[in-house]
Amino acid sequence: MPTRSKLNILLAEDNPVNQMTALIILKKLGYRADTANNGHEVLLALEDHPYDLVLMDIQMPEMDGIEATKIIRKRWPQGPKIIVVTAFDPEICRDLCYEVGADDFLNKPVKPEELDAAIERSMGEVFKAVS
């Protein structure tokens, strides 16, 4: 089971500035992550590597985060955990994200403490198992 520093995270974000910002925040929190620029890249990455957690943007080119989440839940029903991170109005899309299989939901811009808390919530059982 992974510890905080060994958690395998995939960041799905097409905006280079948002991607770099998220990577910096994750590093400061003690995590590292690989990146994907769209839903297709997420699926390819998951076929090659057993990620524990996907931080999923909704609005991405080629395949959005909603469609990618649906496919992930069909192909890998036991994981990875998925936290949706979006700038969309939560009143509009939060329920949809949970319906398609997201484990948590964060609104951009994400504060480091909010991201850390969401990761802890999503991965809590994993972290408890190794402590």
C-alpha cells in the first residue's frame, strides 16, 4: 500500500499553467504526479501504470473528464480514486461528477489545504492501512 510520498497520482489537466501550478502544490504537499493532457491520455496512462489517484479536470480536448471517468469506472471498477478538479459551477456539475463515479470534487482555484484534505478523504483507508 502506498504512503503519501509513494502515492501514484495522475494529473489530468490540459492547461499548462494550471498543470504546473498543481504539480507545484502537490510537490509542496509531499506528492509527485505524472500528467495527461486529455481523457485519452488518461486512459492510455492507466493501461500502462497502476495509478492510485487521478486528479481529473472536466474540460479537456479530445475526451473530457466526465467521459474519461465513466470509462475508468467501467474498465477499472476497483480504482483508481478520482477527484474532479474544475472551474465549472459546482451547483451545475457536482452531482453529475458523483453520478459518473468521481470520489470527490474540488473547485478551481484549488487551495493547497483543500487539495490535501481531498486526497486524505479519498485515500484515507489506504493511508490508515500503512500507518
